[in-house]
Amino acid sequence: MSALVGEFSRFANLFPEPILLVSSSGHLCAANAGAQRALLQDAELTSERRILGFVDDDEQKVLDYLRACSRSAEPLPGLLTFRTASAVPVAYRCLGSAFQSRDDQQRPLIVLRLAPKDASSNRFVGLNQQIEQLRREVRRRLEAEQTAREQRELLQVTLASIGDAVVATDTEGRVTFMNAVAEAHMGCKRADSLGLPLDEIFVIGNELTGERLENPVLKVLRTGRTVAFPNHTVLVRADGAQLPIDDAVAPIRDERGRMLGAVLVFREISESRKLQHELMCQAEALKEADRRKDQFLAVLAHELRNPLAPLRNGLQIARMKAPTDEILMRAVAMMERQLVHLVRLVDDLMDVSRVSRGVIELRRAPVLITDVLARSVEAVRADMETRGHTLHVDVPSQTIGLNGDEDRLTQVFSNLLANSSKYSPDGGFIRLGVNRQGAEVVIEVSDHGVGIPTDQLEHVFDMFSQVRAHQGRAEGGLGIGLSLVRTLVEMHGGCVVARSEGPGTGSTFTVRLPVLPASENPLPAPLVQSHRAEQRLRILVADDNEDSAGSLRLLLETSGHEVYIARDGVEAVQQAEHLRPAIIFMDVGMPGMDGIEATRRIRDRPYGKDIMIVALTGWGQPQDRERTKVAGADRHVVKPISPEDLAAALSLALR
């Protein structure tokens, strides 16, 4: 009420005509100077005084008019007769309109605008228009003030409730607001801090150097731009305590863009920094554990491959020496199958390590799908024959080429075929089908084996998954073959899915791969002629493992070659200079001078470029292959060397 009366008095006094502010019950609340002179004769205005005291009209008529004005949305005209101090009645035309309060519980007031009945009509209308503008302006200002108050209250509640510390300043850097979090961090009370410069409450410093920094609030006020806290910032309180903090300062501007001050928002980061440090330590520990795991797997693979080399060589010698002994050949075939299985386990073990580190690389080249599948079938033929499986291969006559890594694709399909063989009963039927569909080739490997539970289909490609172990198939394995299949297929831009109707219904694995355009299909590769025994080569085997070197020597001598042995790198360099061999099978991890240094020294000799050097080692990581390549080795073969790799190396040496 007082605000309305004050606003009324301030603006109504700008007009000379009489203007009254009354209630609907007739109480006189305010009057401008014109009304005081013309009607009240400067008598004291009290809240008990009623307009009926100086109006000659019927009381009920006056009250009805006032109530009608309080309910009308537009100014309501009327005619009232007022008694002046001289007791002379004067008729006045009136326009009454409600002066609504924002408080709904309060009855509205009425503005009465008066003009003598005989006054100019135009002048009265103009006055009414001015008064109406005044009324609207007063209402607008009151509403704006109320809105501003509500917004300030909302802002205060919001800033007080957030978890970060908030401090606002004026353009001189003096505190105008501080929430409870800021009070706690800065060790001071808001009531004591309002109006103080920020520098008297805290300073900003560098945690590492101890150097005092410019207060970011002052920098914002100087530049008008938002400023972020630099790393290792600490807030130094008046009591000397230091808090590591993080966040920013921004300017406060009005709707016209004028700067009104700055707001500082920060959080204390001691706990988060401690947590970050713990996470970093855990990450480093995991990284070190992962490195040790990779190192262990590499050493394990190397140590497993070393004894596998003489075993494979010995089996080849037995096959060459007694090809007509049926019982011996059956035993040799059995041992070869198990040896191949063991080699595959070692290779898979290394591949899973490469997959986990994302270091598998493809050596892409145009390749025929028929060549890939032929190699895959050959890799599992012995195992399928032992189990009595029937393999039906359905390949179209058209040439289908891929841009892929032939070795890795062979690994994909040999894994799928071996998987079907493993989970099919003896004498089972396995189908390998190929079909061209647009820009893709679809390869299916299906069987009538134990099948896969439908709720486990989505998990068969998970690492270390063995979803069929509960079905009584004691086939062993690491549970990583299908995971490698999916990884390698996806690296070739394809996809693989598994289907099965459930246990006992068999399963189908479908691989989709993008094909090469017909114009880019590779021509069938020419057959590599195997070396013949009468093509005698001088060969040097450098290996400190006596069984590995001796068995390879015996295998090569059985094939008719002249073979010498070096026990370390120094002896290998000396023998190479003396013997001038056609080919050297060089072990890498020899004592003293290793195979890398020996290869490098042989290549530095004038005769070195005429010798083929094959790095034969249990180390098969990409970095190991790169080391032997840089040293000058022609090929890098992982132990145990397969008959195919051995034949290929000898054929290259012969050419």
C-alpha cells in the first residue's frame, strides 16, 4: 500500500488538476497538490477521512460509483458535487479507474481524476490520457521491481545451494556476494567480507614455485574477458592455509553489455587430485602388469617353440627314413597332428596378446579365395581324416579375388574348419560353401555336430569363451580361436555370425568379405617346384640349442645337402667366411654374439650379399621381425619351421 501511495503522489503532483486516490469504501488515501488546494484547502489528510465528508451527493450513489470503478477495466465516467472550504458546491466530472495492487488479498484503490463540469472537455480528456499513462507506468515499474526482487532471491538461493564456491565483486574488485561454500573455503564470514577488496581476503599463488599470481578477478575487470585458472593454482587464505583450486572468473554484464563486476567460481580439488593420483598409479600398475604379461607370453612362446623345432624335424626324418613301415607312419602321423595342434595353441596365445594390444597388422595383397580355402583345408585335412569326417567343398567356377592377408585369412577358415571337426562326432559331415553375392563373397562352414545353445550364440566369439564345454566335449583349447576369427574378419572389412537351432542340431558360421573387382583379380600363382635331392646345397645352421641344430642338420642331410653347425654368433661369422654357404639358418637368441649381430657382420663382408640368411627363432613379435629385417635377414621364420617353409627357403636358395 505504501509503495502505491508513494508512486501515486510522486507522479500525480506533476499535474495541476485535482486527483484523488480513494478506497472502494470511500476512505481518502492520497491527493495531489491540485486536489489539496481546490477541495481540501490544505487540510491535513488522515486515513480516517472519507470522501463522503466533502461530497454533497447521496452516500449510496457515491459508494456504488466507487465500487463500479474498482471493478471496471477501463476508466468509468461519473458526476460528483464537491463542497469547497467556502461551502460553495462545485460539480466535477470524474473518471474513476482501479489502481490494482499486486497483492491479491488487498482491495484495489481507485484513482479519481476531477475537472469542473464547466471546464474544457478537451482539456479533461487530455488530462485523463496523461493520468492513464501515469497509472500504466506506475504499474509497469512496480511489476519490474517485483520481478527483479524475485530474480535476485532466486539467484541468491541458487548460488547458495550449488557445490562450488561463488564470489561476486563490483567493478573495483570489492566483494558483493559470497555463498556458504566460499565462506568455508576462504575461512571468513560473508557479513565481514562484503565491501572488502578480494586481495584482503585471499591471494592466488603457484603451488610448485610459490610465486604469487595476479588475482584473476582483477584481470577480468581489466580485460573484460573470462579467465581460467592455470594449472597448480592454490588459494592462500588470510591465515596462511593453502587450497588447490580449479575453475574460472567471468565478467558480469547488464543487458546493454556494460560491466557491473566479476564472478569467481572455484572448487577445492584436494580430494579429486588425490583420486587422480591414485588412478594414475593404478593405470601405471596395470600398464606394467600388461607389459609383464606380454613379456611373459613372448618368453613362454619362445621357450615352447624351441623344443618343438627338434620334434618336428625328428618326425620329418622318421617319415623320410621309413616310409613303408605302416605302424611307424601311423605313430608319426599321430605325433604330427598333436604337434600341429600344439603349434596352433602357441600361435593363438601370441595372437590374443596382439589383439589385446591392437598390434595385429595385415599384409594385404590380391589373393584368390580358392587359394585361401585350399590352404585352410590342407591345414585340417589330417585331423579330419583321423576322425573319419567327410568334407564337402562347394566352390563356384568364377574367379573371386580378395584384398587380404593370405596367412591371416587361412587362419580364419582353418580355425572354423577345425572348430567344426572338433565338435562333430566321428564320421560326421562338414560342408564348406562359397557364394558370390554382389560386392561380397559369402563363405559358410556348417556341420551336424553338437550345436550351440541359442542363448549362448552371442558369446561364442568372446575371448576365452567355451560355451560348448558343458556338452561333454573334452577337446581342450584356450577358447580364443573364434575371438581371433572375428577380429581378423573385421580387420578385412567383413563380418562373421554363428547360427544354431540348439544342442544336437549342428552349427553354421557365415563369413562375409568384400571382393575385388574382376579387373583386379589375381592370376593363379605358379607352382613352386620342390627342391630335388640331387640339387645339393651347402648349408650352415647356427643355433646354440644342440637338439634343434642337430635335428635340422640330420633332416637336411637326409635330403642330400651338405650341412655344418655353428654354436654361437662368433662361430657363425667365421664359418660363413670359410664355407661361403648358399643359405644360413640363423638362430637369434644365441649367447655371446647373438644372431642379429652375426647377420649384420656377415652382410658387411664382400661375400655376404651372395648368402641367403633365414632368421630361425622362437621370437615372433612384430618388433622381432623388424630387428632381423634391419640386420639383413632375407626371411624370418618362427620355430618350429614347417616343411612348407623349409622347402620354400631351399627353393629360393637354389634359384
